[in-house]
Amino acid sequence: MSAHQAEDGLSHHRPVAGTRRRRDPTEGNARLTASTAAVLFVLLAAEGVTILQVRRLITPHVFIGMLLVPPILLKMGSTIWKFARYYSGSPAYRRKGPPLLVLRVLGPFVVVLTLTVVASGIALLLAPLSSRSTLLLVHKASFILWLGVMTLHVLGHLVDTASLAPRDWLHHTRRQVDGAGARQWAISASIVLGLILAVVVVPRVGPWIAAGPVVHQ
């Protein structure tokens, strides 16, 4: 085999220019959002299991709920950043285009209902006994609405999430776009902060149960 043939053969195994590391803010943002969404999907599934027996599983319910908070805020931040860049006229985000109209309409409802569910759950644990009935009603009602909206939201983004979420974690794709390490650290840090928050808050569950009636299913 000649040197030219050998070089030509090797070229088939080299990454083409379009797959080499590049600075692509839209792809980076999409990867961060999708990876965080995958983490949230797993944690929310675990939280859903505790809801089935919430009186018996109130401690893990609270633990997972607190663990969810930082990843939720991270995903909201990445999503809001994307919309802000698009509507402020960023060329890269403009070229990529907006999500489907139905997903844009659902977006604000997802944010508001998610914050309401989380905030009412935390307030329910920390607020005085006299406020429990009201907060519990808000928590349950917002959760029911959130579940419906979130189901549509997840189905609408399922294909993109499945495609994008692994890219920063697989060897052959993580180096294609700058910032994979920073995105990995952001997600890892959100989980660590969630664990710290959970460890700090969970000891309040015992006194909370002792102070009044346990949450009813």
C-alpha cells in the first residue's frame, strides 16, 4: 500500500471538520437543558413513587423534593436564557428558531406551576400549623395542574431530550462542542446542592409530623 493510499485510508477515520470541537452556544444550551431534564425525569419518577404512599413515605418524599430544587432552578435558568437570547435577537439562536408554538405556550405554565408546587411544599413544611390546610390545598391543586401540563411538556421534548442528554457524557460526542466540562460540573453541583438542602431540611419532618396531622393522601 502506498503512503498516499495509507493516508487516504486514515482520513476515513478522522473526524470531519464539522464534528470537531466548536463554539456553539445553542447546542451547548440545548445539551445542558436536556441533561438536566434527564436528571429531573429520574428524580420526579422517584418522587412519584413516594406520592403513592405519602403518609408512610413522607421522609423520602421531602428528601427527594428538596433534592429536586437546584436541578429545577438550573433547567429553568437554561430555558429562560434560551428564550432571552432568542427574543433579544441573538443571531445563533435566531438561526436555530423557536420551539413549537404549543411548547412556547406551555412554557410559562410549566414554570409557574413548578414554582408553585415546590414553594407550597416547602412552605407546608416550614409554616405554622394554622396555615397547613390552606398550603396543603394549594400544594395538591397545583400538583394536579402541574402533572397535566408537565406530561405534555415532557412528551413534546422527549425526542430532543433523548438525543441530546447523553452527548456531553459520551466520549465520541462530548468534545464536539465547547463547554462540556462546565455543563457537567453545573449539573453535578446542582445535585450536590440538592443533597445538602435535603440533609438540612429532612430533620424537620419529625417535629412537623408531631406538631399536627400527617398529610392525607
